[in-house]
Amino acid sequence: MLIKNPHDILQLGQIIDDLLSQRYTSPFVKFISIKEALIETPDGVAWTLDGEDGQVQTKVKISNNHKAITLVK
């Protein structure tokens, strides 16, 4: 799910309302299905992974490893 950065408080309110109401056809919310994404930004983005500090990164690769592990019951 990608959420467009709001330009003002009214757009932020609309995004929150759309998400809480499960209106995923909003122009501010986009669902995409991907195996991998590469995000590059000149300013850098602060990341966290499972609550751990990921520091500021200018290039981040995100992969969806479908069925990467098997859980035993």
C-alpha cells in the first residue's frame, strides 16, 4: 500500500477517513503487488525494521520473499 503525501491538513483528514472507512479507491491510496521495489531519494529516508533503527538511507531495496520459511506445528 502506498499513501500519497498530503499537501495540507484537509488531505490528511481525507486519507485518514478513507483508511478507517476501508475506502481503498481513494486517489490518495494505491495498492500494488510487487516482488521487489527499489526506492532511491537524494535526501534520504529514516527507516525502522521491527522497531530497530535502520538509519537514514538514500537507497532501499524491499523484497517479498514468498514462503521464505516453513513453520512447524
